[in-house]
Amino acid sequence: MLASEAAMTKSYLTTSTGSKAKVHRRKHAIPVIKHIAKDNDQEKQEVLTKPIELSRVIHFLEDPLAATLKERQIFALKKVVKRCQKGFLLKELADVFKILYICAEKSKDHPEYTSVLCDLLKICRLPFLKEKTSDEVTYAQTVKESFSQMGFLMRVPNAEVRNQICHSIISVYSSVTSKHSVDGMDSLSKPAAASKPAVASHRFSKQSMRLHPTSLGYRVQLLEQSGLAETLVLSMALLENQPAVKLQVLQTLQMLSSSSDVNCSLILKAQGAQQICFHMNEPDPSGQVLFRSSEILWNLLERGCKEEVTAQLSNMDCIMALKEAFLHQLLNGFRHYDFQLRNDLLVITTLIAENPKSPLIESLFAKQLILFVTFPELKSHNPLVRNLKLSYNNEDFEMKRLLLNLVVVMSKDLSALQLFKEGHVVLALLHLVKPTAAPPEGQSGPRNWTPVQQEELQLQALATLATVAPLMLDDYMICQGNTCLLLLLEWCTERDAYFGQGHSFHGTGGRGSKKAQMRYCVRLLRSMVSLGNEAINQDLFDQGAISQLLVIIMQMEGSPEEEDVITLEIKADIQLILSALCENNPHRKELFGSEGVEMTVHFLKMSTEKFYSGLGHNKLILSTVDCVWSCIVGCYTTEDVFLEKEGIFLLLDLLHSSPRNMQNVVLGTLLELCDNPKTMSHILAWRGQKSLTTPGLLLQLWRQEEAELGVSRDLYGRISDPKKPILCYYQEEEDSQVSLPANRPSAAVMDVSENLRSKIYSVFCKLGFEALPGLSTEDYITLSIVTRYLDFKVGEVWDEISKELSLEGVRPVTPDEEALDTIAKMTEDTARRVITQQSSMLEQRDKEDVSEEKRMYTEIRSNWKQQELTAQSWEHFVAKTSNYKILKETKEHQERSIDSSRPKPKHKEAIFHPTQIHGLQITKFCGRVMTVESTPAHLTGGPLANTELALERVPIQGGALRKLPTATEDPEYFNTVSVK
């Protein structure tokens, strides 16, 4: 006893640094000399009431000499528990967990230490205490290691200890902290009984300071970094015989995984998803194991790596465990809790089904799920559904929706299609699609889904068929899917009392109407006809789908309702269906007829301002152009109607104003229509803004295309490099050191199909390259390149062939090599001739500009001269009014001008010669007819001597013509016209 007491009085300071411990000697405090004698019991009480140091307790517990002092060790540990009732200090945390470790080791042989261990772990529920703010940073590593050691204490086989560890971990995530501040020295360092010396007590009160709990975020962060979640998952292997503790561990893992991505990653690192799924069906009187397990799996899927979770669950044991749990809840569950748990397991199964490596089909779980998919639409004698009855509540409705979603997920695996065929999935989905009639008023039908539930299931069944039906064409045709969908379309256009709720995801925008049903029905039809299956398309055509769809789209267009995203999507899908039905079939194009042409023309007149509305007008206009290409082009009857409706003008307007990514389709459609000889006149007659002609528009598009492709051109648009007249930048950047395989087209060939230049060249081949209206000099420069496009492209291809041969180390024979050189030289010479031609065009334009400039200056000079004359005339007029002398001179000048203009009198002796010449001559001056009599007959002696022109005498007076009566009544056939 004396030896142990002596050992307790030694002063050691033990500091934990990793796995090693250093012991330092320090000086003893000067003891207070007692003058009053005490007995042994009183000395013992005095020693125990002194402030206890954790390092001394650790030394006392580890001292081999004190191994038999079990009661004194437990008493010392209880003193530690009492001392730390408010929580552990951060700076003492290493010593505390050292004590916990020692107690755990001693509890193996001495169960008495277990209660103290539990008491210490119970204090771990409280937040750790800090003296200074910097303590959180200083002791962060210590806290992290302490949490890790707490997880390692799960190896203690005592159930109470394990439960206490779980409770302590859960309390770390609790947001409840101590409601009062802690007096450090009063509660932690102050002795139980006050020391008698007043000086020591006064010193204690001066050194006391207030302690504060660490923050919740600090504790949570360090707990995540400690790897405690992974340790708990690994400890589940030790809990086979302790179901209550296992349930507590599951609850702890649920707490850890519900709020931390890091913990979820740690759980998955320890194969936690797989371990939890293995034990989810173990016997459990409380019924919470399955619930906790499913919640943990949910958290892992939401916050962890989804692929990692499904990979861990994608094995036969996990699938069988899920199958057993789901069937048990489905067939035996009767509470709302059971229904929710059943649906949760179904969601987890659906996520596992997304993994193509999951053995869902091999475990026969998929076959049983498909059976539930078709229930209750199809009757079955299978024992699983023979006695199964749905209550048609919200949970059953949710399960039905999850099963339909599972069908979509499983359809990605082609091996599941055989199960769909055996389970008649398409037939069951078509049953859900059919509109259900309400029971007669006053009568109650069989128990079934509510109208709102029926609407959502109908829409989801349509969406599911859009994925499944294209994979199961035989079942679709056997079940008469086209007929069912066309009847549904007819029902959608009827006006009745049906009121769509539009609450679900699939029912968006369909409230108060059947728009949602029409949307998914049309989408399903589009999915079917886009397969190009002739049997399906012919069946739709035979049932009058073309005329029915045309009526529907025009009714929607004439509706007063405002356009929205869903309406535009339906219109675009209808046009795509019509395009797929009429493509490559002249007979169907004829039946498309004038109604179809009017429909396309109507949509082509759409304002270009709507392209960027964000509602989908751009998709609608693209589908309209596709409808023109597939339903009109190739049938002269519909083409002529399209031309009569000015369709070519609308296409050119669209080509001029459409965005860049739409021009390729529009130009391709226009090129196809050029095969009709009547199209050329329409193309040449079109005029755009500022009298822009079709050739000018095409050349403008050519320049824009080359600018985007980075083709080398100079400032005036001429060819800058005769060796690369039309080469694009990506052709130059392509690695010329790699030889292309034979099945891959070269860059020069791909360039033909990827841009507009080849289509523009083809249109010009139809229009011609000469006598084109409305072209400027810049257009003619571009046209010279377009004219030689094919020659340049052929030269590019031969150049690529030559490079390919050199890369592969193949030397062509001499004649072939000479031919390649000749072709390259010819291409370069052609480019140089084009450059020369372009230069001459520029020179001619410069000359015309100079001539135009001279003419403009001459006109300006003439205008200025006229203005000067006008000014002089005005000055002269003003001078006449102000100066009498000038006025008199002006009058005299005017009189002289009048006199000089009068005819002078004839001389009496002069001989007068008549103006009549031989024959009859009629002269027309300024719109008036005048006659001149011929030379007298006695002078000529000709037979026309007496011939006269019998015309009215029209005098010219005052610049006007007046009709005068005939001078004589002599009925001569010709008369003379005199001009006065």
C-alpha cells in the first residue's frame, strides 16, 4: 500500500504523440506543511481532494505495481468522470482517450471497468471544450484521432459499450449544445473541498477562465475526416449475435450518411451498400432493420457515387435479398408504412436495373416485376397475383408509376424484350392508353383509379410506349397499335366534358384540355414512322392518317388559343410524321395534295422575328421545310401547286432571313425544286430587300461561307493563292502525315457535303453563269470562282491522291506521274486565269467609276452654271425695276428682236418657185400630218399631175390643232393641207 501511494505521489506528464508516449520529470510543488497531526484516513481524504491530473491517472493505470489496486483505479476513474461532467477539454483529449483505451483493455478480464468506460463514453456526447479560439486549430489532429479511436472501441464485445459509442456518435450531429458557459477552473480544476489556505484559493480564482464548446461544424468535419463511418461498417461483422446493437449501428450509419457526402464515400469504401443489403432480411422483432437498411441505401444513392452503389448491389445475393424484401412487403404489407417501404425498394431495384451487368433477369426478379406491370390490366393465373388486390390508394398509384418507369429502364437491355413479349407488356400499355368512359350517372362502376390517376397513367403509358413499341414492332402490329393511336387522336379533337388536370410531369400544359394526350400520342406516332418500316407506314396511310393529321394541324393553327411550347411541338411532330409517310412515295405525295401545300405555305409565311422566341418556332419552320422536301418535291402535281402559291418566293425569303444553321436545308430544298423547269422563272423573278436578286443572294451566301471556312481571299475577294483557290482552313490544319483509311472520306470530299458551296454551284448550273440580273462587280468576281468550282474541287481531290501515294511510299508509273503533274498544273493555270479575269473586272470597274465621277462632276458644273444664269437673270430683272435707263435699253433690244423676226417682203421681180415636188409625200412632224403638193404636171408631164391629197386643212395656230370646215364643196378625193 505504501508503495502504491508513493507511486501516486510521483509527478509525471504523459503526452500522446502518435503511437509513442514520452514521460517528462517535473518539479514537485512545495507542499503545505501541516502543523496539526492527522490520522491516515484524514491524509487519504486530503490527497483525493486535490486537483487530479489525467497524466497521473494514466500512469497509475499503467503502473505494474498498481495492477492489483482495482478498486483504487476505479475510484480514480470515477473521479475523472466527476471532474469532466461538463465535457472534455481539447488539450486533455489525448489523455482521455488513452484512459478509454486502457479501460477497454482491462474490461476484457475485469468487467468492473465497463461501467466506467460507459460513463466516459457518455461524456463524449457533450461538445468538446476549448479555452482559446486557437485550440480548435491546434488540437484538430488530436480530435480526429480521438474519433477514430472511438470507432476502434467497437471491438469491445460488451453491448452496452457499443450502444454508448453509437449514441455518442449520433449526439455529435446534434445541433443542441450546452446552454450555459462553463467555468473552467471552478468545474474542472477546483477541488471538491475548498483548500484551507486563503492564498491558494485566491490564486485559483485569478487563473480561472471561461470555457466554450466547440462548434457543430467543427465536430462534424473532424468526424468525417476520422474515417469513423468506415470503421462502423467494418464492425458490423462483429455484431452477428447482437441484433439490438446492429440496429443501433444501422441507425448511426443512417445519421452519418444522411448529411455527409464524405461519410457516404467512406461507407462505400468499406463495401457498405453490399454489407447492408446482405443483412436487410435478418429476423428483427422491431421491424426496423429493413427500414434502416433501405434508408441507408437511399442516402448512398443520393449523396454518394450512384455507379459505385449499383455496382455493389449488382450481384446475385443482393438481388435475391431485394427480391425477398419487395415480395414480402407487397404480399404481406397492409400498413401505409409497409407500402412506402415497398415503393422505396422498387426505386432501388430500378436504379440497379440501369446497370447492364446486374443479374436482374437471371434472378427471375425481372419476370416477376413484369407480371406486376401488367396487373390489373391483364388477368393472370400466376399465384403471385391470383390473390393480390390493390387498394388504389396513392401508394399503389405510385407503385404503378414506378413499374412503368422500370419497363423503360429495362428496355435498354435487349434480353428483356423477350420477357416483355411473354408478359404482353405492349397490350397492357395499350389498355392504359385507351380513354375510359365515365360510368352512367347514378351508377358506381368497379373500384378503379381516380380520373386524375387514370390521366397520369395514360400519359405515362404513352411515354413508355414511345420507348418500348419501336423495339417490339410485331407486338405493336398484332395489338393494332396504329388503330388505337388514331382513335386516341380522334378523341383528342372531340369537344366534350373532359377536363385535363395537368398535375403530373407528363401532363404539363394540358390542364383543361386534351393537349397533353395529343402531345404524347403524336410523339409516339413520330417514333413509329421514323423507323421507316413500310408495313407500319402503309397501315397508317390506309387508315387515312395523312388527311386526319392535316385536318388536326390546320384546326390547331386556326384555334384562337395562344401558341405555347406544347402546341408548337405537336405541329412540328405532325409535319415530321407527314414527311416520313410521304418520303419516296409519289402516290402519297399526290394525296398530300393542295391541302398539304396550303399548310406548308401557311407556315412558310411565318415571321422571321419568331425564330428567336424560345418557344420552338425554329423547330416548326425546319419541320415545314422538311415537309416541303419530302411531301412536295418529286411530284409535279404538288410542285405546280406549290409554285402557284408562290412557294419559291417564300423559300427564297426564308433563305435570305434565316439563321446560318438553317440555310443548308432551305437551299437543298430549293435545289431539288430546280429540277422542275417552271421553277427557273420564279427564281429569277424574285426580288429581296434593295432589289436583291437570287444570283446576288447566292453569291452573298458564298462569300459568307468562305469567310467562315477561312478560305484565302484578298481585299477585293480575288483568289490570293493560285495553288489553293478554294482550300478551307481545316483542310490545311489536318495532319498530312497520317494516311486515311480507305473507308473514310478525305477532307476535300467531306467539304462538298458539309457546306453550302456545292449546293450554290448546283443552283447556278441550273440558272446559268451568264446574263444574270442584278449583279455588281463584287458579285462577278465571286461568280468567276463559282464557275470554276468543280475544276478546283477536282484538282483538290487529285492533289490529295498524290499526297496519299507519297505518304504510303508508292511511286506511280511515269505516265501516271506525268498525268498528276499535268492536272496540278492545269488547276493552277485555271486559278491564274481566274485571277487575271478578276483583275480585269476590277480595272473595268475603276474605269466606270472614273467615267461616272466625270459625268457627275459635269452635271454638278451644269447645275452651278444654271444657278449662275438664274442669278444673273434675277439681277437684271431687279436692275430694270430700279434703273430707267436699263429698262429703256431692254425695251429697245426687245423691239429690234421682234422686227428681225418678221418676214421680209418679196421683191416684185423675183421668181417664185412652188414647193410641190413630183409625186405625193406625207411628212409627219411632232405628231401632225402635213402634205406638200407635187411638182405641177405641166413641168413634169407625168401621169400624176392632177393628183392631190384629200386631207382636212388643219391650221397650226397657237401651238394647237383646230378642225376647220372644207373651203369648197368640190368633191375632190384629195385636198391640200396648208400650214399657217
